[in-house]
Amino acid sequence: MSKESPRIPLRFGAQLVPPLPTGAVGSVVCGLVDGRPVALTCGGATGDRSVRVWDMDDHQQLGRAITPRGSEPVWGVAYGELDGRPVAVLVGGGVWVWDLTERRQISRGTVRPYPPSRHVAGGLWDVACTRLDGRLVAVTGGYDDNVRVWDVLTAQQLGDPLVGHTGVIRSVVCGALQGRPIVVTGSEDHTVRLWDLDRHEPIGQPLAGHDGEVWAVAYGVLDGRPIAVSGSRDRTVRVWDVASGRQLGDPLCGHSKEVDAVALATVAGRTVAVSGGEDVRVWDLRTRRQVGPPLFDGRDLGHIRALACGTLRGRPVALAACSGAWRAWVRVWDLEEHRHIGNTVPARYAAELPTSWTDPTTGDVYDLTRDLVDSDGGRWQLVDYDGIEPIVAEHPVNPRVTFGIAHAHAEYDFVDAVAPGPRRRTPPRTTHSTRRQYYEFQVLDEGRALSAEQLAELAERYPYAKIGPTRMVWDFDPDDEDDAAGNEHPGLLLGERERDDLLNRFFDVFLEFRAGGQRYLMFRLPTAQLDLETVSPYLTAGYYDGLSARVCDSHVLLGFGHYEEDGELAHWRERPNTWLKPLLPLHADLASGDLSAAYLGWLKGVQDADDRDQRRPPPRPTTLRAMSPQLRKLATLLHLNQWARKHLP
């Protein structure tokens, strides 16, 4: 293990661990049970019909999960107090009220169609609780575009639905205006609406301004004024004055993905908005500026589906429900500590790093006193331990991106530091079908690792790819066990335009292997180092066979290709994951002006032409005095024949 002092990941610094390992989560709310702060989580649209209760002091689940009988979906949950008892209101295909202390169902309601002439009632997506005329009520919104009010004790609907939205209602929150209970709703119709519960009617006109569906609303007070905050799929957060119905200031911008969750909290006496999209961002609503860096755990690579703010041990916290490609968590962030990040260095969570760790899932034993070296020879560092598993990062450490060690081992394989456990699955076969497609991208500049935002974007676009701070691998074979249902030829998974866009925006080098006989290597180089005019004498007409190039922004994309129509058997036992590393030095060669690789590309393009001996060759590079290891590997990749090799040293 490296003796160097590691840099602590910024996005781990303000986190209270361990996270809540919910398994599936679509919504999260805070409450109290027996005087203890708890979090309630619901599976939402994931198919998990259960609501789980978590003790926030030790992050352990309290008792068994709450699962209503029947087959109706459960999509949302709210917390309330009924006659001094903590209760959970569950909604989806109906309404269920559960006593959280005794874990028993108190009441159940059904969703009546509205208008009555409709044969099918819409499902309920979200719910919030408030008091109306001294009794606890639940307010719901969902797929039938209506707002409904329910008596929590009996789970009976009070009056007719409130009508006004023209799209699915995705978020419901309760508040007050001039002492009267109100409801704020956000809808797919791009609007936020206010409702007077006493009068059972809308308040004013819809709050318009968003250019996308509104999936999140929150209610709070700013400088004595009631406000509403909304998050939209137009990637903005907007603040509204509830009394006037007007937007306060410009939208809060910064998210690169849709904002599906918002919440409000008080930190150091100031009202802040917490918004969730590809990460969690904290906004000071007085200054309208973002507070500190975005909060995101680099291990998740998912999307924030729900947020809740509460108090734990006297400190404000934000609970962020993240649903990613690998698993789902609710991570808890200390908002008071986060306020200082950027001015101070986050402290390591673990007082002492472990020397060994056993994966409870596989039984793999990790010797953490040894150097962590992956199968490609890359070095890793142990940077922290969160009470669940060791946290590692590639060396040199990028403090924005971290991995749980089991995840990193599954992707990159720590060859000498892990003893396989008895529960590890049988390794996959080493042969592959003729339909296999393999794509690998890499970042070569150690100082330009992918940001958490970029990692999240890639994970959303390519959920089956293996993605790290400097590497993305997409290995697809329909005959693999996990893809046994794929009987037809999958077609081309990654087209030329999409590949070039990924290379230009994120990476420096690309390798493609297709079992039908295609191999393609591509480098991205600044035009200041290699321009199109310099390399043009070596370009060949064939797209796959030989050398191709094009300019994209301020870079040249230089490609080396090989294609064979009957290449299936030749690629049957290929190990494409072993090919790219020995070819990487070619990037530095080309950047320094060594055109030897370009000369090999020209030879490939003409080696099978009938008039190859009559063609005027391009200038032979003066640097081509001997075949370096990387040039020999390129010659093998391109299948240079005997004629081409006669022109090489």
C-alpha cells in the first residue's frame, strides 16, 4: 500500500455514514418514532412495495418493512402524527395508514374515479400531511391530474378532488398562508399550483416559468415570507413568493441534468434550498449562490430521485436518495460541515484504516497492506473506510471520484491483493460468440480525470458499461449468461457519430473490437500537436482498412482500421481488454511529431490493392529506424501482410 498521504475525497467529507442500504428507493421523508429521528423510504417506481423505517442515529432499519396486502403499487410515503402516534401514509393504487410504533395498519382507502363516469382511477404518486380543522389530513396527487384530500384516521376522501392541473402531479407539499393551510403541487404540465385547503379551491393562477416537467416542490419561509421552491426537468430551480404568486429572482442554474428533488433547511440561521439531479447542490436563498461544491458520492454514479431535510444530533442534514446502475442508497450529508468545505480540508471518516477486509457477499479477502495494482498495471490508493467497505481511488488520487473496493475490484481486478472467497461466482467463459462487440475508451492525461458530473452522465447513457475516472468499457455479447434472451443479431451498438462525440468530449483514445472481423483504434490529438495537413499524405480511401482522420473542434481524430469479412474464427478467443495498453505510447509518439504509426496506417490501406507497387508512397518518417513495441503491436492489430512488412525495419 502506498505510504503517501492520500487526498480525502471532497464528496465524502460532509457525509454521515454508513448510508441507508435501501435496495430500492423512490422517496424519502423524515419523522420521529419513540422520540428518535427516523427516515422513511419507499421503493417508488422500482417495484418494491415496501416502506422501511431507519434509525438515523445508527442508520439501522427498525423492525420489518411495511408492506400492504394486495398487488396495488406503492409509490409515495408521508409522515404524520395522529392523536400523538407516529403514522406513515402510503399511496399508490390506494391509500394505507400505518401505526409506526405498533406496526399495524390503521385504515385503508380506495381511489374513486373522477369524474364518476371514468371507469379507471389514476394511481397516486405523492403525498403530504397537514392539519385541517384540528384533524390530520393527507393530500395526494398522481396520474389523474387531481389533488385529493383524505382523513388520515379513516382513509376516506374529503370532498371532490381539486381540479386544475393538465398533467401528472409529481410532487405535493403542505404549508401555510396567513394562518390557513395550503398545498403546493408540481406537475408534468410545467406549472406549480397553490391550493387553499379551508376553501377547497385553487389560489390564483398557475405559477408558470419552467420549460419542463416539474417533479419537485418544497415549502418554507425566507425572511418571514412563505416561499415555494420547485425543481424541473428543464434543469433549473425556481423560488416563488407564495403570497403574490411571483417568481423571486432568476432561476438557480448549475445542474446539467433534470432536477427531480428539492428540499429546504436552515443552516447557520440562513434558509437554504437543497436540489438533487446528477448530484446534490446547496443554495443560499438570500445571496442566490451555491454553497460549497456539489455533494455526490463517486461510488453511486446514479441520479438523485428524492431529498429530505431534517435534524440529527442538533445539526441540519440532507437525505439524498440515489438510484444508480449498481445499487440504491440514501446518503446523509451534514449541511453544517458542508458549509465549510472549500475553505478547509475534509477530515477522513475512519480514525484508522483497516489492514484487511472481507467482502460479505463473495467472501473475498482483501489484504490492504499490499499494493493495490489492477490487471492493467494501474495503481490504486486506500483513502478511507466508511464503516461498510474500504474506499479507494486511482493513483494519483482524484478527490472528486471514489469507489468502494469491491466495485473497483469487480471492474479492474486487484490481482495480488485479493484471495477469492468461497461464495464467488464461477468466472465467465473465455470464448465468445461471433456477435460480441467490445468498446474501450481511456483518458490519458492523469490531471484530466472525468468529473463526477461526467461520470453520472455516462452511467445514465450506458448503464451496462463499466465506467471509472479514466476508463469506460462496454463489452456486449448476446450469448453471455446475462444476455441469454438476445437471439437476434444486436446490430451496431455504438455508431460513428456517437463514438466521435464521446472521444471528443470525454476521452483521448478509443479501441473497438467486433467479433465479425472489425478492429478500430482512434486517438484524439490537439491540432496544435498534429494538424490534418501534416497527416494527409498518409490517409487512405478505405474507412476501416488503413488510416483516416477528421477535425473535430480543435482536435484531430486519427483512426487506424482493419476489417475482414471472414474474421469470425480469428476473433473467437480474442481478449480485447489486453490490447489497448501496449498501444497507448503511440499517442505520445504522434503528439511529438513521430509519424511512424501513420506510415503503418498507409501501408495497411494499400497492401491489398492491385496497383500497390505503382502507388507513390508518402514520405517515410525519419523516426522509423526500428520497430518499437507499440509499432509491432499496431502492425499485429492491423494484420499487416508480408508486402507491407517488407517496407518496415
